[in-house]
Amino acid sequence: MANVVVVGTQWGDEGKGKIVDWLSERADVIARFQGGHNAGHTLVIGEEVYKLHALPSGVVRGGKLSVIGNGVVLDPWHLVKEIETVRAQGVDISPATLMIAENTPLILPIHGELDRARENQNSVAKIGTTGRGIGPAYEDKVGRRCVRVADLADDATLDARVDRALVHHDALRRGLGLEPVDRDALIAKLREVAPLILPYAAPVWRVLNEKRKAGKRILFEGAQGALLDIDFGTYPFVTSSNVIAGQAATGVGIGPNGIDYVLGITKAYTTRVGEGPFPTELDDDDGQRLGERGHEFGTTTGRKRRCGWFDACLVRQTCATSGVSGIALTKLDVLDGFEELKICTGYMLDGEEIDYLPTAADAQARAVPVYEMIEGWSESTAGARSWADLPGAAIKYVRRIEELIQCPVALVSTSPERDDTILVTDPFAD
């Protein structure tokens, strides 16, 4: 059976939640492989709206196993609250339906405090983080001083892990004018939350490899978007983890030969939250119109998203770095009513046309988009479920995107409703 990785191909907010939910009906296991609760997925199922941050999108589907992999950094207190919220909406969550990798790093209160203090005191250039501690938690993971889920099971180990972390954090806090960490209070909080988290702990790598050998379908769910990847994104205005599809293997402990299809979620225009370069950003009426029609406000922060025309140059680049097999084009209906649309096909940099976004920040700032004009359409595409439901001009727009990004369209989404989807290629097909 095919195993599918879902990644965002832009700066996140591409509509991964709906697509993952749509695909999860075909999957047996849904596994989150990176990121933290800074990413938000909104699912609309009938009359119910679910807003998920830490939980995999598959939890709202009965009979599925949802997994939080070791590539994720997990705030245990946030997870407990999110589980309570989703349960109140009628979703069954138990150790039979949710599993957390034992080697998953934890986000502690000190991580959020450090995150916010550094962002507030950054006089050079703000990164635009959510302030939820994701970056500092990943730093501690790489620095070999994090507390992991398995550590909650043994008091002596937990004490040692916290002590190791505080040697580093108290030094940082002094430099930022913060009080030293209350060690005993932190350990008490961890011991209090431990019995609420440990029932879900498991050797995820082992379970997933067994599921794969048994022929079960696994859906690997990413957060954010490839342009926020720590290596291949618009550095330093990126997240603190690898977002591209290759992370799916290391983020849960399954070999790369366990991945059969990579689906890139791609918005029919471009948005970005926070700081950083954005070549096709619109500061005019068209940008305002895209934001209003697309309801472009962050699920996690509520921040207004920056909006711009579709950047085929960037998506072609992220499709290459993630090995995308096909894309799911979302929010096509937001473009209804535009007489003319623009697609960025490349950039002018110091008088020379280039077909990729340069790595250097100063070069990115000088890159000017080269646009191709595309005829718009006046008819509605909202709710379309087949090619026959789309205006001819909308089909031409989709086909031109395919040509420019050098990747086929597998799905087209025409509203937040899960069934308003045009299936071109089933990613789970053998």
C-alpha cells in the first residue's frame, strides 16, 4: 500500500488541514513528523469546526491511529488542553487512538519565556516567532539538554535532565535580565503532567515499521511550509526544524524507502505570516481583496497574513527540494471575479533574469518578480467537485501552474468543506 507525505510548498497556511483530513479517510495511520503547536490546522467537518495545533489532523476520524513523532517538539500542557477541547467536541482520544514517540522533546515554560524575551529585545531584525518556545526547544534538543517524553517516567532521570538544561538557561536568562528558573517548581509541574502524557508514550519507530510491513497505509503530516525550512527556507525568517519531505523519515523513525508519494499543498495565490522576504507581496487593493476573500488570519496567532500573487518560481523550487510527486491546489475559489491574474515566473536580479530565489538575504531583497498575465474568470468555482464544474479560464490557470512548477496537480480544493475537492490522481493508489 502507498504511504504518503503531505508538505506545504509555500510559507505555510496552504490548507494542509483539510487535505490531510480528506486523505485520512484512506489512511490507517496519520503521523505528525515535525514542528510544534505554532502551526494551526482548521478542519471543517459538517457543522463542526476543529482547530488543531499539536494533535495530528487524523484524530477527528474514528478508527485511525494518530501519531506524534520524535521530530515534533511537544508542549505537554498545551496537548492536555487540546485533548480536552477536542474531546468536548465529541472526539474519542485514548492511548488506542493517539501515540507519542518516547523520544519526543518537550517544550517547557522556560522555552516560551526565552523565546519571547529574545524577540522583544532583538534590535537587529525580529524573526516573527509565535513566542511559544518552539525554537529554544529545538536548540535544547540539538544541544543534548532537552527533557524527552520517556524522561517523565523516572524521577532521577527527570531531575538530571532539568539540571543539565538549567545550567544553560540560567546563564542565558541573566544576560536577558530574567530571574533564574525556579527548579523545584518546574520539576513539580513536570511530575504533575507526567501521568497525563505517559499513557500515550510508545516506541513509535517500531509501531510504524510494523504497520508498514503489515501493509497499512501511513499518512505523514507536516506543519508550516517548505519556505520556512531551517535549511531551504528564507533564512533566518524560518522555523527551527526541517519542513521538507525528507524529514518525514527521521521525524518518526521510518526509512526513506517507506515513502511512496509526496503531496505538496499549494495555495492558488501566496501568503506569509510574520517577517521575511516576499517577492510577490501586494500592498494594494488586490492584496486586500485576497486577504478578505481568503479569510487570511493565522489559526494560531490571529495575525493578518500578507498576500500576493502566485509565485511559480518559488513553488518549482520547493517541489524540487521535497521531491513532490503532485500538488493539491487549494483556495482556487478565492480568485473568482478577478479580471486578470498574475503569476510570477522568475526574478530580475541586478539586470539578469533568474529562475530561483537566491540564498543570500541581500539578493532576495533585490529580486524583482517577473510576471505573466493570465485571464481571470467571473464565474464561481466555489464547491466545484469536477473539472466540468470549473470555468475554462480557471482550468487554464491550473494547467499553466502545472507547466511552470513542473509538477502535476493531483487535487484541487474549492472550499473549506472536505468534499469540495476535485480528485485528479489518488496519492494512495498503488
